[in-house]
Amino acid sequence: MAKTYIEERAIELAHYVIENKSTVRETAKKFYISKSTVHKDIVERLQSFDKSLYLEVKRVLDENKAERHLRGGLATRKKYRGE
């Protein structure tokens, strides 16, 4: 069975996230699609047809989530220092 466009896109997004340790937001910006679409593709759709790739992506996304509060703090610091 040939892969659909959505499956191909999900795989491409997953590889990008893994290779670049990219966030959902950064990935969405790179591919000119919404964060919702990126999230749905790599968290919901990918899981149904490529479990091993999904698990790799999930590891990166979980790491990003754990570091999220640090990035937010740095952004706030930059904002108030005028950088």
C-alpha cells in the first residue's frame, strides 16, 4: 500500500524533530504549518503506523517539555534586559 501524503509528512516531521532536537513550534515554523498539525501528525498519526519512530520523537518531545520552563525563564530575562 502506498503511503498517503499525511503519512509521508508525519514521517518527515518526525525525522526533522529527532535530527534537530526541535520543538513543535520550531518545526511548525520550518514547514509553514500550524503547531496543531505538527502535534497531531507526530503524536497521534505517527503512532498508528510507525511505532518505533513515534517512540524516538516522543523522547525528544518529552525532553523539550522538561526544559520548557528553563527556556521561558531565559526569554523573560532577555526581554527585561533589553536584549
